[in-house]
Amino acid sequence: MAGARSPQGATGVGGTKGSSRSGGSGRVSGSVRAVGRALHLPVTGTARGIRKATHAHGAGESGLGKLIELHGVNGAGDVMITVALASTVFFSVPTDEARGRVALYLAITMAPFTLLAPVIGPLLDRLPHGRRAAMAGAMLARALLALLLSSAVVTGGIELYPAALGVLVASRAYGVVRSAVVPRLLPPKFSLVKANSRVTLGGLLATGIAAPIGAGLQALGPRYPLYGAFLIFVAGTFLSFSLPPKVDSAKGEHKALLAADADHLHGPHAKKAPRPGLRTVGTAVTHALAANASLRCLSGFLIFFLAFLLREHPLTGESAAVSLGIVGVSAGAGNALGTAVGAWLKQRAPEIIIVTVVAFVLGAAITAAIFFGAFLVACLAAVAGFAQALAKLSLDALIQRDVPELVRTSAFARSETLLQMAWVIGGGIGIALPLNGTLGLSVAAAIVATGWLTTVRGLLSAARRGGHAGPRVA
């Protein structure tokens, strides 16, 4: 019995001790898991919140949510490169050398881009079955170029200029493809305007989050924001292939030529077009595109002109970096507000909206030119950002309304290319002008006035006719 009790006692004691050790281990592991959850919650909670917002109202099922996330990645990567290049080109040399260095940078990068931009849209239009691959290629190209720039910003080597040009071209190529992809990912009962609003807001929010992170990395060294851009664009490369396969479908699509009507088309296009109805996108679209081009030209002009002006003549009581930051934040806030208002208005009268916002910008530019000052410069930047976003959404609405579905994707690609060219032209004007605030803003007013005066009559006429100025193809 003693022998029998001994094992039981041993088992009982051993069992008690084992239970104690197991309980202690369980409490420790439970505490570790609790701490892990507490540390992990901000990341996972934020990720879930972003996913819930981007995938709401059917955007997750249609694939639009993934495009919104991809556009956010695109904006974050671009702003990282912008921070690195801005510090290198604008602030790393004395003031008297800055303008010449930036002029050289713009001449080497923008001049070839002006020649390449007309090719981007038609080239991508020939690859309708490879849109995901094209977007992934644009991401991967910028990732590799960011690594090349990471050494160039330190050594100041000549490779900085072709690498920057490559980043610019890849970024614009992504923008053209993204515009062509959006119509393929519309959820049920979702307007194109609302979809573009969500995509644009996603990019703006990501840019706002990434900008201070890029500035913090810049404080560690000029190459660190570019390392961050590399990682972001690599992620974007893989995310591009997560878009639905229907993005690559070109079923029923044809090319669209940007002309007001068939009478404006001459030469080989008239013979090559198999269906005459596909040769027109309507006067409302072409006049809206011209008005948007004037606003995009103004945007390029203000970016480069104010960068130089505030570099040498900062806003009262502020440094050059802070002055540029104030103007940049004003423009970004205006752009975000314009995007939100555009979705809220539902674009019931897009021609009237375009005429109104361009006139509003014209008044702001004239006022800022006459009473030049820090406050009015910031106001002009905000108004220009607001108008550009709202006018672009209105242009999208007109393309959706007036351009046949068979050619709508092509029209988006080609219109985006023309708008990018207008931005380049505006930047070239900004770099060429003397650094005089009143003179510069007078030129800005002239740019807007040209776009408004040449399109207001056509847009108002199209609005009275309901936008159906030419033949349509069902």
C-alpha cells in the first residue's frame, strides 16, 4: 500500500507542480499576447479602417477599392521623391545659384518630356490588354530609378537628370493608365465622378501622410526618402497585379480622336476611321478639355514660379521652406475641397461648373496680381487647387456623358496626356519669367483668361443644348 501510495503521491505532487508551472507560463504568454495586441492594434486598426473606407459601397467587389489603395501608394512614393529632389535642387545651393540649377534641371527633364508626352497616351492605348502590367511597370521603373537617384543626390552626378526624367515619364504614364482603368471598375449605381473623387482623395490623403514622413527621413540624410520611395513603389508593383482581370479587357473598345466634330478632322484619319461616328467626342468635351488645360497650365506655372519667387523672397517673417510649405498646403487643401464638392454636386451641369470655377480663378489671379501679398498668394494657390479638382471632375463627367462607351477609355488616356503637356508648358513659362510677383501673377491671370475666353461661349452653348452637339454611337 505504501508502494501504491507512493506513485499516487508522487503523481499528485508532480501534477500540482506541473499545474503551477503551466499556469505561470500561461499568464506570461497571455501578458505577452496582450502587449503584442496593444502594440499591433494601431497598425491593424488603421489598416482595417483604410480598407473599410476604400471598399465601401461596392468598391471592394468591383475592384475600385484596390485602385484607390494603389493610387495612395503612387502618391506616397511620388512625394518621397519630390522631397528628396526639392532639397537637392532648391535648398542645397546658395540663392544666387539656385535658379540656374533648377533651370538646368527643368530644361533637361521637361524638354524631352514635352516630346514624349504626346506619345504616352497613344502608346498605352495600343496595349489595352496589359494595363495591369503597364501600371506595375511604371511602379517598378520608379523603384529602380529611386535607387539610382539615392546615389545621385549625394554625389551630384549627371545621372540625376535622366533619372528624374524617367521618374516623371513613369509617373505620367501611370496617370494615363489609371484614368483609362477607372471606367472598368465602377461599382453598381456609382458615377464616374464619384469614383474619380474617391481615387483622388485617396491619393491626397496618402500624400499628406507621406510628406512629413519624407521630411523626417530627409533629416537623416538625402538618400533616405528615396529608400522609402523604393520600398513604396515595390509594394505598388505587386499591388498593381491585384487589380481585377477585367482591367486588361478591351472588349468593344475603339480609339477616340479628340476633335470637336467630324468636319475638323482632315488627312489620313478620315480614311482610317471605319465608323465616322467614332471620330467625334463633341464640342462640350473639347471646350472643357481646353478650359482644363488652362488650369493645368496655371498649376505648372505657379509651382515653378512661386518656388523660385519664394526661394529668394519668402513670405513675411517666414523661411523659404516654410513659405513653400504654406503655399503647398493651401493648394492641397483647395484640391481636396474641390474633389469633395465635385462628388457632392453630382455634376448635374458640368459645363456651367467649369465656366464658373475658371472665372473664379481668373478673378483671384487678377486680385493677387494687383494687391500682391502673402495672404493673396496663399489664397490663389487654394482657389487654383479647388478649381483644378472641380473642373477635372466635370471634364470626367462630360466624357462619361458625351463619349460613347466604346471609345471612352481611349478618350480618357488621350485627354490626360494633353493635360500633362499643358502642365509642362506652364512650368516652362514659370521658369523663364523674372522673379517679380506682380508680373508673374499677371501672366498667370493671362493664362487663365485665355482659357476662359476661348471656351466660355462653346461651353454655355453646349449646356443649353444639353451636350448633344454631334452624332453618337450607342
